[in-house]
Amino acid sequence: MKINRLLEITILLLNKGTITARELAERFEVSTRTIYRDVDVLSSAGVPVFMNKGNGGGISLLENYSLNKALISEHESESLLFALKTLQATKYPEIDAVLDKISAVFKNVDSTDWVYIDFSPWSSNPNEYSKFADIKKAILERRVISFDYVNSDGGRSHRSMEPMKLIFKGQAWYLWGYCNLKQDFRVFRISRIKKVMVTSSSFVRRKLVEHEKQGCGGPPVKLVNLKLKFYPEVLHRLYDDFDDEIIIRNTDGTCSVTVTYPEDEWVYGYLLSFGCYLEVLEPEHIRSIVTERMKKALEYYKSQE
């Protein structure tokens, strides 16, 4: 534990500049005398640490000192920091502490100040830290978790699960594991998981069959090939959602896109989000589903008149 404390003291000094012995003693729950001995050990090891007494004094490092970074170039360190900054945007637990330590090692804390990343939806905070941290702990410790789940239709159920993997895809976190209620592997969206409890029950990680190794588990996803026509009023959205190579401009000002998506409630809602400015050309059954839902929406509005 002492070697860990010495490393953390060095990192704290790199980040904050000057810290009093009392502050360090309180942080590590040791005596100030122990901190003074740690300073002597660091100094003997070649770390340029020194102490100033009186008001404004404390323990400091010589200016421009950094830990050995010979194995990683400045360009590589900036790439590493950017990757961590991106992971930070996903609300991954403990990433802030890791980012602080890595930044201190390379002495370029400001190198990520040019970017701000936030994947969370407007007016929403779907990845509560405590929930995420509990799930992570359960995966690592092989503990069964229980939780309430709200599906895409608003239905609620209570689940018991052997959590196996956290997945970040499509701007959202998902949990994959073995659901004891369904007696099969399932994927749950983290934002719909409520009241997570890590139980005392442990589990042995199950062996995966071939189709589960190829993806995140569960039955194969049903895919649908869509041929879509977009009208000029929504063309500004196309280059956000699709690769420009699959966007075909037509002579009448519309654009055609052919794309493959999983067929589920999400894709229906996505197509409807374009309103009357999207026409589903193929397949016919998706065109019919979208048509029927638009008719229902129109009936709801007419009934209020």
C-alpha cells in the first residue's frame, strides 16, 4: 500500500502544485509524520520534492517535472487523452480519476480542452453513476443483480440477471447477460433499468454458443433492407445519419437512400420522425406499418377537434 501512496502523492503534486502535509495526511488517513517520511523516501528515490514552511507553504515538486514517459510520444499521449475524454463522455465510472492521472503523467492537461463530448440526450441523464458502477461491480465480481425494467412499450417487469458485458452502441449503454426470468441471454438498455440491487448470490460465467460469440448475445437480430425517399425539407438530416456515398440526389430535388437496419420499434419510430417528408418505397410491409401509424396519429388529432 505504501508504494501506491507514494505514487498517488506524486500524481497529486503534479496536478495541484502544492499540498500541505495535513491535507495529505487526511486524504490517506495517516499521520503527518508518515507523510514527512514519505517525502524523504520520494526525495531519496530521485523525485525532486521539497517543502516550504509558513503561510502558503507546503509540499511541492520542482517546476516542469513529469513522470517517465519515454515509451509514449507527445502525439501518442494526446491521442490517449482524447480517447479517455471520449470515454468520459459516456459516463464511464472512475474515468475522471484515470484522466487526471494520465494528464499528470504527460504534463499536458490542457491538451483536451479543445473538445467537449456529450452523448446524453437533451433534458435527460440516462446513465446515473451509481447504477452504472453497481452493474460494473456485479460483472467483475460475478454477482447476480435484480432490477425493474421498463420496455419500449412502457411495460414493467422485475428481472434477476447474471450480468456479463456492458455495451456502448448508438449513443446509449446496454447491459448483456443471462436473464433468469426468460432463461436466455438478453440485452437491456441501461436507461430503462431501475432500482438496481447487487445481490449476495454469485454465478459461474456461462459458456457461449457460436451465435452469441459473434454478437452481444440473444437470438440473431432481424434485419430489413429499406429503400427511402426524402423530401427537401429534411435533407439537412441526411448527412448526419447516413454516409454521403449512399445518398443519391434525384432530379426532382428529393434524395434516395438504401440502408439496412434492425427491424424493431426503434426503426418504426425513426422513420416516423421524418413526418410527411419521408416516403418508404420498400419493403411493402414497412411502408404499410408506417402508413397505419401515421393514420392513427391523424385520428388522435382529429378526435381532439
